[in-house]
Amino acid sequence: MLVVAALSFACGIYFSALYSLPLKFTLPFLLALLLIIPLLINRKDRAASTLILACFVLAGMARLGIVTAWREPLALDKEKGIYEAVVTDASPATKILAITGPDALEGLKVIFRTPENLGISDRVRVFGEIREVIQTFKNPHIISWRWLKGLEGVSCEVKGTLLSASPGKHYVHTFRNMLKKKIDASGAKHPGTIKALTIGDTTGLDETTRSLFLRTGTSHILAVSGSNVGIITAFFFFILRWLVGRIYVFRLRGDDTRYAALLTIPFAIFFMLTAGSDPPVIRATIMVTLYMISLFFERSRHAINILALSGLILLLVYPHSLFTASFQLTFASVVFIVIFTEKFYPFITTRNRIARWLILSVSMTVAATLGTLPIVLYHFYGFNPFCVIHNLISVPLMCVLAMPLSLLGIVLPMGEYLLRLAGEILSLNITILNVLDMGYVYPTIRPNLFEMAFYFALVLSLVYTKKKLIPGLVVCVLLPATAVYGYISLERRFDNDLRVSFFDVGNGDAILVEAPKGARILIDGGGLHKGEYDIGKSILTPILLSKKIRTLDYVINTHPHGDHIGGLSYIVANFNVGCFAVSTYFVKEEKFADLMKLIRQKGIPARTLRTGDTLSLPDGFEILTLSPDADASSENLNNASLVLKATYRDIAFLFTGDIDSGIEEHLIMSNRNVQANVLKVPHHGSKYSSSLAFLRAVRPDVAVLSAGTGIKGIPSNEALERYRNLSIPVSRTDKNGFIEIMPEQDRIAVRCFRNNSASE
């Protein structure tokens, strides 16, 4: 019952996030059920049990509603000033600050983007401006980072300059800083990895190390979470059990295990504080603490109930954790390890300790891999089938040897020798991983919630195949449903429907054309003029993989401005691309030159398109190039944009890049057929484009404007007024988010993501 209750509570949180139900609806229903249930107990037990589970669902919905209801809008002035704050969380590029001055903003948590090496509890002074975090990108299949941060109580960011930083005075963080200095002064190899393993500080990890552990499926070791807390707790538990066992009375009564478990809890809590008290560490500590309490009360056999209780407690405190990869991976891996251990442990008959340890290690790693596979694919888009081998090497070396040695080294006098030894072990592990670095599959298609449920149902059915109802369930329900779903998915992938999607990438263009018979074309890839945020990695990739797209027949770049070409490098590097097309070779543009170098390295055919050139695709789908002409100048990059007309049967789309009214007039005067049902608004709605003559020539039923914030005058009121005067409806990515257009019989269907709260 406890397991079902925890799942019901989690479902309530999910439904509340999906449909944003306010408290005024959920709380009255919850209170009504709480009044009805006592009347049904001992009379109608089944009805009472059903209503109790409904209460947990409503409680989950109310819990998330309480978080959002308590967020009051702040009246922020836009004047720059000096702010004093304390660092509460730190990553290599982003810090979370708690404002301590001025008094009017005391306690406000804000984001501060800086590469400075700041530690938790450091006191900082920042000159800048506090503003709300703006939701720039609204796309399906991507959890809103702004929404998650808002649930954590962080809804603003400070943009400015770091004036000063000084170490904090909190005793825990002072102790952490002392440990960091000792690691740095020890001369040990891989100090950044040692800090990650012992005190949860990942800011010192270089990108090469991160990438290596990610590709080999061992990145979970670098994040202080369940495995780290479990190993440290087990280390102290076995020591304490040995010490308590020296007391004759406890050993005689068999209480050495019980009291050792109770005495171990403070060590787990101390390690949590030392490791930074991040949600994953707190989650692991709660799970370990509950397990130790169950050992004390001799209830350790009920591992699944203990896990459910810890999950329920965590979701009560941190309801947003349900949507994080770390929470999902932790519970999925532990559940599968417990299930597989209970099922297969009795079959291990060998008495050889080494053989038993090896068999258990392999089986637990396989269980964790099977349990987390769809979650890994959903969040990270790749996996390594050899990760079992990598973990069998890395877990003993890093967790069993290097981590305890590091912990002893940072707390004992003259511990630098132990730290150096730990560094040598880490160096050996990294060397082995570099040798075995193979088999990483990336990118992979991304499962949706329905497919993940199918996977778990099928795997668990195979585990519990001896249950009476399971074979019938598999044969009569799961296998037929899988076959039907597979057929429908395949049919949809290669159907004759035309679908054009406009990604929300801010002030840029990224357009996906899903043509009949499975042909896929990506026109531009978005991008930012400043910063390191990769549109291709963070926006295009998850959406493409959610649509089960790993191959693009054509990648087309209309022109090489950063907001059109920025995300294409990542796509070209990681996806199968049939052909790359552009209007001309912009040899003077650095981003374009880098992209062409990558295209040559991967052996992708490249093609220049000029007026009259045609791309012919299956079932009569055709893309005709209307501009630029062969003798056109490429000095003005916007006017060198490709203008493409995609035609399928009696439906036409006009993609205009960033041309201005001069090219629009040239197209009309050249008597080119620009009439189209759907128009991509030229140059993001600039006042120098979308002339009245051009709009009258195109006569679109629908126009789509790809725009964002931050550039004054784009989109312009003058251009938008011209569309209104001609009664042309305009859908905007800055207002409506991701826009999908599908011809349906005698009309053009426009679906906007912002009007739909569901992302899957």
C-alpha cells in the first residue's frame, strides 16, 4: 500500500505540472475526501482504499500548487546597484546567490552567471541589475529550466559584474573550504575529481573528464549521490559493527548490527553536510537513514517500502525533484537492484567470496542499467552497451578505494600521502577508461512516457513471469499493444502528411520540414550572437530525437549569420546528414568556414543553390530556389539569403530567410511565382521587409514570425501593421512558442505549443 501511495502522490505532482490546477480546486476535494474516508473504513474497505489513494493524488497536486501559489510577483526597479549576497549553489558557469543587501531584497535567491571559481557560502558583491528570468524558448519535449528554478524559489537573475568575493563564515562551509585547500595543496593528481567524490564540488572537473565518464556510462560516480553516500555509510557501518561487537552483551544478544546501524546515521548526515547538501545528497541520506532505522527495528526486508517512504518524504520537501534526472535515475536503479537481488540471489550457490562478489556486482550493474535505460535515453540521448564493464572497473577503483582514501586523507594529519595515492588510483582508472572508451551510441531516439511505461511493464513481466496472470498479460496485452504501436509509429514516420515546424530559438530561424515518405529537411539551426548556449544541442537535438529523427536528408543554411547557423554545427557533427545546401560559400565568415571544415571531415556532400535549382523529394514534394541569382553579391549576408518555395500538391510554403524589401521587389519584378499558402515572415519582422507589394504577391493564408527579445525594433510595429491591414494572421514564436503547421483537407492547421500545456 505504501508503494502505491507514493506512486499516487507522484502522479498528483505530475498532473498538477501538466494541467496547472490551482489550489482552489484541489484543496476542497482533498478535504471532502478526508471527511468521507472515516465513514467508509470497516464498512466498505475497497472504497475507502480507493479514496485514500485519491487523497494521495490530490495531496500531490496540492503540494505543487502550494509552491506555485506562494511565489509572489516582485516589484523590481530596473536601476543598477550594488548587491551583497551569499553563494548557496555553484556550478562552473552559474551560481545561485541569496541576497543579503539591500534590506528590501534580503533572502531573494537569484541566478548569477559567471565563470569565477566561487564556493558555497562565499560572500560576494555584485554591481548590476536584478530582473526576472525570461522564458525565451517555449518548445515541446523540453522541461522548462525557468519553471524548475521557479519551484526551487529562484525566479530572478542578476546581470552585472562581480566586484569582490570573500570566504563565508558558516562553519560547515568553512570546513569544506579547508578541505578543498588541503586537496589542492596535496599535489595529488586529478584534484577536481577528488573534490567531486568527497565534498561534491564539481566546479574543478574539466570537460575532457566529464565527457569521458559520460561516454563510458560512469558519470554517476562523479556526482555525490546514492552510490557515494551508500559506500561511505557502509564503510562506517562495518567499522561500528565490529566495535560494538567487541561488547560481549551486545554480541551475545545479537544487537551489534542494530546499534551499529543507529550509530551510523550521524556519520551519514555529517557526510551530507560536508558534500554540500544538494538535493541528490539529501535524497540519498534520507534513503540510507531510513534503511538504518529499519535495521534497528529489524524491518530491513521491506526494502521497497523503505524506498517508497523515502520517495514520499523527498517529494513532500522537494516536489520538483520528480522532474529531475537524478531523482528518476536514483529510484529506478535502486528499485531494479532490489527486485533483481530478491529474485536472483537465491540462485547464487557458490561459496567462493570473490565469485559471489563478482556475480553480485555484475547482476546489480545489469539491473541498474536495465532500470535506468529509458530514463538515460530520455535525458541524455545516448548510452553505452559496455557500461557494465566500465562500472565493474570504476566502482571498485573510485568508490571502494579512491573515495575512502580521499576522505581519510582530508581529515587525518599528514593525509596528503593518502590523497596522492587516491590520485594515482584515479589516474589508473581514467587510463583504463580511455583504453576502453568505445561503444557509446549517440544520439539515440528519445522515448516518450508511453514507450517508457511499455518498457518497464515488459521487463517487470519477464522478471515476474511465474506469477499466474503475467503470461496472459504479456501474450494478450503487452505484445499485441507493442505490435500495434510499432505499426502506427512506422506508418506515421513514412506517411504522406506534410508537417512544417518552426522552433522557438529566439531571434533566429530553425525550421523542420517533415515531408511525405519520411523525408526530413532542416532549414537553419538558430543560434545566439553572444554566449556559449548551443541551440543545436539544447533545443534542436531533443526535439528531433523525440520525433524519432536521426537522419536529415537535407540541412539547408539560408545565410551564415549566427542566429541561423549557430546550431547547425552540433547537428552536422552528431546526426546523419544526406546533403548540406547553401546559397554560396561565405569563405570570410568564421562560423561558416568552421562548419564547412566539419562537413568535409564527415564526408557530407555540399551543394550551392541558385535561382531555378530544385530539390526533388518523394511523392512529388519539391523545393524550388527563387533567390539569389547566380550573379548576386554576397556582401550583404541578409540579401544573400536563400529564398525557397516548397510545394506539395496544391500547398506551398515560402521560406524567405532575412531578405529585405529590395530582394522582395526583385522577386516580383522578375515575375517569379512567390504565391504561397504559408509565409515565413522575412527578417524576423523588420520594418525594412514585408513590403505591401510583396505581401499582396504572396497572398498567404498564414504567416509565421520567428522572433525573440533583446533586439530593439524586431519585430517592428510597422511590419506587423501591414499584415493586419491585409488580414493575414501571424503566429509568433515569441508569443506562441513552437509552431507546427499541417495542411488538412481544405484548411491550414496551425498548432502552437504555448496553447498546449502538455509537452509529450
